[in-house]
Amino acid sequence: YNSDAYKEAVVSTQSTGAPVYGGNFGVWGLTFSACDCTLIYLRNKEDPWNSITSGAITGGILSIRHGPTAAATSALIGGFILAMIEGVTVLITRYNSDAYKPVMPTVPDMV
């Protein structure tokens, strides 16, 4: 693992692979955002269902070239992953909301 050929191969793979991964992430982000904003506009509300549905639609769109079975599988996986993310977000929000509830101040007894 210390040979110069190995180091060159690793550096070459990193320098050629990073733009591909970055481009893939950009395409995913653009597709997800477009779906999410479209759903917000069409439904006229912003809730976790928009993100979940957008994840499913994005998964399906990005894998449609591989056939309907792959698109359906990716749509299910995308929806499931976004459902988990939104579920954790809702749980954290509910857990932290108790900290911001107003508390009635108490007046000390004057004895």
C-alpha cells in the first residue's frame, strides 16, 4: 500500500471520481427540489408529505432508464429514506417543543 503506483491510482481515482459524485448529487438535489417546490405549489401547503413524495418521485425519475422495476424500487427506497428523515425531524421537534412552552411565573409568599 505504500508503493508509488498505488498512491497514484488512489489520487487518480479520487480526482476523477469526485466530480462524478458531485454531479450526481447535484442532479439529485435539483430533481428533489423541483419536485418538492412543485408539490408545495400544487398542494398549497408545506408538510412532511411533500418531502416524502418528492424523495419517491426523485428516486423513480433518476432510475427510469433502467426500466420500470428499477424505477419502482428506487421510488420506494427514496420515499422510505425521506420518511425516516422526516419522522426523526418530527420526533426531535416534538421533543424540543416542551422547552419552549410558556410557564406561569410564581410569586413568592410574603410572610
